[in-house]
Amino acid sequence: MKDFTVRELGRLLHGRELSALELTKIYLDRIAKTDAVIESFITVCEEQAIKAAQAADKRIASGEKGALLGIPVGIKDNICTSGVKTTCASKMLSNFVPPYDATVIKKLGQAGAVMLGKLNMDEFAMGSSTEKSYFKKTKNPHLLNCVPGGSSGGSAACVSAGLAPFALGSDTGGSIRQPASFCGTVGLKPTYGLVSRYGLVAFASSLDQIGCFTRDVYDCAIVLNHIAGHDAMDSTSAPFIVPDYTNGLTDGISGKRIGIPKQYLESGIQPEVREAVNKAAEYFEKAGAVCEECSLPLTKYALPAYYLISSAEASSNLARFDGVKYGFRAENCSNLSEMYETTRSLGFGEEVKRRIMLGTYALSSGYYDAYYKKAQQVRTLIQREFADNFKRFDILLTPTTPTTAFEFGEKADPVSMYMGDICTVAINIAGLPAINVPAGLDSRGKPVGIQLIAPPFCEQSLLKCAYAYEQTAGFGFLQPEFKEGI
Amino acid sequence: MRYETVIGLEIHAELATKSKIYCSCSTEFGAAPNTHTCPICTGMPGTLPVLNKKVVDYAVMAGLAMNCSITEYGKQDRKNYFYPDLPKSYQTSQFDQPVCQNGYLEIASENGPKKIGITRIHIEEDAGKLIHDDLRGYTLVDYNRCGVPLIEIVTEPDLRSAKEAKCFLETVKSILEYLEISDCKMQEGSLRCDVNISVRPAGQQQLGVRTEMKNINSFSAAVRAIESESERQIDLLEAGKTVIRATRRWDDVKNQSFDMRSKEQAHDYRYFPEPDLVPIVIDRQWVSRIKNSLPELPDSRKKKYLSKYGLSDADAAQLVSSKKISDYFEDTVGNGASPKLAANWLIGEIPKLLRKKGTEEIPFCAEYLAKTIQMTEKGSLSSSAAKAVIEEMFDRPRDPENIAKEKGLLQINDEAAVMAFVEKVIEENPQAVKEIKSGKDKAVGFIVGQVMRYSKGRANPQLINKLLKDILAEK
């Protein structure tokens, strides 16, 4: 079977050309064959998937319509799933089975989506390559010696390799957009507060946001329709009336004003990536938009502010993993503090420990003002700078990542890894929606991506713009050549 | 040298909301371990808090009753530390923008009324409880109490003695009871307090080095802890040593405090704004709505008792110190009893009977007490008979008039009937009559006593006196 989009699969299911059970079995079969190589899944939940598919078939038979009814999905392993292990790719939670569903999982369940399993990631979503997973190294389906990006590398690789038509991920500093860019899929980070965080294991509460990976922009709109919306269980969720994001997607972007912040195209950007952004501007103009260079001079402060805020929040959020209540506990300790120390020393990986220490330091009395507070002030300024630019522009256009996918082990130095987040972190800091749209392959066959950024809660405009680009540029989904085992 | 003790208090009161501060679990005390828990209050990964608005209501009530200004834009913060009773490894509390600030309470001190400053009142969540099984060598955790809402009331260092501290605690307790926002049961841990103490030579402006005493479980323990700690500090200074800033644990059994941790070992709680919660915006309408719904507070009741009912200061203070008794008093007066008589019964005999019967609730309605009091006023019950009627109502509450009739306790006010008793006693006791005539008043008491004996205590004593005088004058 060829790879279909969510929209196409919906037509097949509702046209009774294919049952949800058949479809689910096709994907489970693909996972069994292909994922031995890609290693995108931590847990495959075959039994639950089959049951869910059968239930979906009944609903379809009873005449129920629904764009996700019977559609398989992969879920990043930091989103809690009742009765299914949720590990955050950490030894610490390697045995943790939540007794509750995240709000997005409830919503997908109500929509009739079929969860195939839980996807690999950097431990606790800290990383940009998925190499920090305790369990396995996920491969980039386009080049098996390259990383899929991270932290939602499993989600990106799984959609790219056709192991699920769509997947959910989470984005704290680029963790959806960067792997989407590396793997050539569409990846959306919605506005902070648009999608409930209830049940998403927190990394940095003020930055985390759940989003999706899809094969095209239309699918992205379909999925967003189903996961967005106010949730009484999440105090930071916005009381926002969610429109139908597929409406007006084809309206075109005539007259739209698109800003291209020059700071995003300065040194350290791979020429082919810069070229892709410039080309994109041409496509936008062709589609009737007006593109103009603009300036976000505070961009250079976003990265340090991001690493301070996210690490500070993480140091507190991850404190609950102490061996007392659930998850891993070190054995044979003679007292409480030894149990805490050994559990956390053995249970967390190196990168997680580095961030906890960094964050603990930034919050310490005597350093709080110089680090955490200063970073929050920078945050306010960055938000204002974006707001000012959005007075003149509807959308901003930037690269998603400075370079295309790198090889395993290439970025051993943590700071060089952190630098790769330079194009994405400011968006989280400002709480804005942004999307990666595939922009072709570089000379070595690696996917390139462009990032589009919109004002808060303007996903509709963002998706319209992304759709127009997708149609005009004509890259479509970047099919990996990798076919091994399929 | 004479020393002055300087005391500040941190009072934690559990709020009597039905559900917890950040989830919908019940706050009820005494349930089986870990039955009032959910993924949120046990800190499971991915769960998020949602603030119970009632907690803010209650904190604002407390703040208004304690003359605080109410913060318009408050926030919540995380206080980070590791302990097994704290499932998230941080307590959600308030750091620099508490709900209430800059208040005061007036207490009665030895030198008259005294204002005690209240620095702040903030909201926070309670932790769980550790249960140590020494026999089997392990510790269990009960998370039922996790997430029960608390207010912490922090005072200025304005208190100068254990007595003042106790008086302040009692005042706070009665206010919280009047507001009906806390059960204030120290034995159940719903009211707890930490004490900050320092001493300084009398007259010195600068404060001495303070210590913080934890684990104080009753008002009397607070008194003992303050007295013991201030003595310890004075002894140190007298011996030429210095007080070390530290947190100390009060052991009420050993009547002694122990060093818990010094300033160097003090926790760095790494407070920072709780990113999972939005700011608490308390608009002025919200405040005035609460202000208008506040019940009458002990202070204003006391003033009413003094001016309107003419009670003594001590009696009024005694009555208002317990909301239950004070409510009952108002109800009794409302049913037509004389305020003074009602106060006498509710301060004297009734608390005695409550203790005797081992209960906190008066089992009969205020209407019955009012009726009993009216019967004594009308003269149909003697005060000793009234006592018997009231005790009977403790056992089997019913109409006091019926009790008096059943038990034959109604006073005999009929002149002829009493005269018959008097004449009989005079006839039987000529010697006593002689003594009275020779001016020995003691004998009058004897005759009256005899008449009471024959009438089984029912004859009206005033009437006996009058009739006796009349007869003797004739003879």
C-alpha cells in the first residue's frame, strides 16, 4: 500500500474501501518490519490498537463521520496514556504506567483515532537528536547515519517512514519543528495555551506545548482541530473558541505581509538553508504576498534566556522523580538521602542531570536575580519585539534549523547541540505558533525546512500561509528513499 | 540584667473547604490512608493544579477580619525541597505577593489593649503524613492531607511574653472559628504554629539573634516552649555566650527544645513563580462582596455585650472566646432570657456540666435555657432547682417546665402553704424562736433551713423570711 495522508485515509475508511482494523494491521505490520531499523517506537501497543480499530469500525458502520475516526497515530512517550507505559525515554520512568490519559489522548480517543504506540525521544524531551534516549537511537529515514532531530525524533521519523500517518510530539524549544525539518515532515507548535498540557510530563511548564507531525499542511489542520481547545484541567489553557482550521485553507495569501528577520539568516546558517528561505520568499511573492526584510535584534538573547528558564523549571519539575512513589528506585540504600541521591544519579541520564544542575544553580538564592529573573525580563522584551513586528507583518519567515540533519555523535559538545536551537527557541519564549514546512532536499539528500511564525492564536493564518507555500513550491511530503523491509 | 523576650508567630490553619486546593479530592480528616488522593495531589507526572477559588475567598475573609490589605494581583510560587511527604518535591505556596498584607489584631495585654502587626497571610498546600513503623523498620506515607489548603499567618515581632502569644493565638483561633473557615483543631493538626523568639537586654532597640521553634501542638505547649526557649537564650547571654540562629524542634514531653538545623544548613527553597498556575487577580468587587458577607466577629460582639447588655469585661470576653457559647448566648437572649442571667449560666454552670458530661455541644436548645431562666426570674424555680432542671436537660432534653413538674421542683409561692410549714417548724423549735428574739440571727437560718427541709426545697425562701418575721413580730 502506498502512503496516504490522514485526509485520504479518511476517504478510504468512510467509503468502506478499507476497514480501520485492516488499516491498523497494515501499520502494525509495517512497524514490525521497518521499525527494527528506524527504531522510532519505544512501545507498540498492538492489542489496544486492534481493539480501538474494531471500535472505530463499529462507529463508522453506525454512520458516524469524523476526520480521525479509525486513523492510526503514534504518540510521543512523554504524553500520558492510561494503561500504556509512559517512559519519557528515561530509566527513571522505564516501568511507569499512568492510571490516566492526557487530555489530548482523551480527545483523540473521542475522535476515534487508533494509538499504535509510544514514540522515542530525548530523555524528558531534553535534546535535539533523540540520542539522549535511555532506550534506543532513532534513525533519520532519509539518511540512516543521521539523527532524526529531537526531542520528538521518534514522532518525526515515524511519520517520515510511513509508520503512522500522523504523530503527536511536544515542543519546548523546537522539539517538534526541528525534527520535522530534519525528517521532511510538517510539524506544528501551536500557541502556548491552545492545546492542553494536562498529561504531558512537564519539562519546562511555561514553554511546553503539544503539537503534531503530519505529511502535509491539510492534515496538520485536521489534527489541530481535534487537539486544540480550552481544558479546565490546565490553568494555562486559553479560553479560546477553536475554529475549523481546514476552513479557508485554500483561500490563498494575496496581500499577506511576510517579514523575514535578518538575524535568522546571519552566520552559522548552512547556505542551502538560507537559499531555501530566499526561495520561499519568491514563492510567497508569486502567490501574491509581500515579503520584506525585518529585524529582531534581541534574537541573540533568546538562546541563553531559553536555557536558563527551561532548565530552572525543569529542575523543579523533575524533582518529583525521587524514587518514593513510582518509577525507578535505587536498591540497598541505608537512609533517605542516600536513596534520593542514588536513585537520581542512576535514574537520570547525563543531559538531564546537566540541566537540573544548571536550573538549580539559576534559582539559588543570590543568583536568582542575575539569572532567572534577568532571563524572564529578556523574555518580556522578546515578546514585545515580536508583537511590534506583528504590527507590520502577518507572518514571519525563517529557517527552522541552521543546518540540515547531522550525523550520530557529531554534536558531542552540549553547547554546539544547544546552538542548533537558535532559530526555534525564541518562538517558545514568546509563546507563538510556528510551523515547519518541508522545503526540498539539500545536496546530500537531507530535508531542508522553513519555519513560519504567526501572532498568538493565529494558527488559521499560519496554516493558510503554509498551505500556499506547500502548493506553490510543490515539494510536498519528502518521501525518504529508505525502503528497507517495507 | 533584665531581658525582654521578642516573639513572632507563624500560624498555619487548615481551611475548611470541602475539596483540596488544586484538585477535587475531599479534605475530610480521618479517612483510611491514601483514599482521598488522585493523580494530581499525589504529584503524578503530567498532572496540573487548578486553584480552588474558595481558598482565595477564605484567605480574603481572614485578611479582612485581621485588618489586612488585600492584594489585587497575587501569584503562587514553588518552594522546592525533598521530603517523602511532599510528592512533587515542591510545595505550592506564595512568596512575594501573598493574598493579604499589613494587618493587625488587637489583644488584651497586661497594659491594656495592644495591636499586634500581621505581616502577611498567604495560601499554600499542606503536605502528607509519614507513618513510621519502628517495629518493622519502615516508613509509610499517607497522602490524604496532601493538597489540603492552608493559610499561613505571619506576625510582626510584636509579642513580648508567652502570655501575649497565647492571647494572640486564642484571638486568631476565635476569629477563624467565627468566620467558619477553619476547624482549628490543634490535636488534628488543623491549627499549627511556629514560634520565632529572641531576647535582648531591656531597653535595647536592636533585636537579638532569633531561633525558630517548630512542632508546637497546643497553645499551652506554645507557652511552655516560649518560656523554655527565652530562658535558654537568657542563660546563654548571661554566661557570655551567643545565641546561634537556628531552627529548633520543641519536645513537649521532655519540655525542652532540640537543634534541628543551623543557618548554614538552612534550606535554599529556590522559590520561583509557579508556571502551572495563572496569577490570582482579586478585583475590588470580589473583596467588597466578601466584606459584606462577613459574619459578626468576636470583637464587635464583645463591644455589644458591654454596652447593650451591661456585662462585665471579663464575662463578655469569656463568652465571645468560644463561638459556640457566644452563638448560644445570643440565641438564649433572643428567646427572652435576661442577658446577665444567661451569661452567668453560660460561663459558670453550663461549661462545668459540659466538662462533666464530656461533650462540646449543649444538647438542648437555647429556647429551653431561656425558659428555665425566665422561670427563675418569675420565682417558679429556685436557682438550685434550675440547676437540677438543666442537668436533667443534658441527659434528656425536654421542656424545663415539664421537668420541674415531673420532678416536683416548682417553687411554692402560696402564702398559706408556706405559712403551714413555718408554723409547724416554730411549734417544734421553741428554743430557736427564743434565740431569735434575743437577737441571735443565726437561728433564723436554722428555721428557714427546716422549712426548706419540710417543703423538699420548694418553699420560696423570701416568702419564708417574710412570714417568719411577721409571726415573730406578732408574738
